[in-house]
Amino acid sequence: MSQPVLALVSVALFVIGIVGNGFEMRKIRQATEGQPNPKNVFLDRRNFKWYGFIGIALVLWAINGSYT
């Protein structure tokens, strides 16, 4: 019973993390438009919360895989 719920939660967190990271990176790129050397958008501190969602989703997915 807990396997489908855990799988659904991990997929939902993964999708939220990916979509949120995409929107955040777009905002960062628009803010640095016109600058000759924009900062690295992957290492911006605003992305780390989305990386956290993705990391938690992968951990839950691995835990779910160990049950089968």
C-alpha cells in the first residue's frame, strides 16, 4: 500500500523541482541579460531549494525501489 503512495510523492516532488528550477533559471537569465559575463545560473543560491526537492524525490524513489 505504501509503495504507490511513495512513488506518487516522489514523482510529484521531482516534477515540482524540475518545473520550479526551470522558471527560476529563466528569471535569473532575464535579470542578467545584457551583461557581458553573466554568473553561473546553476550555482545561484535561489536554485538550491529546487535541487532539494529533486534530491528528496530521488531518495524517496530509491527507498521505494528497495522495498520491491
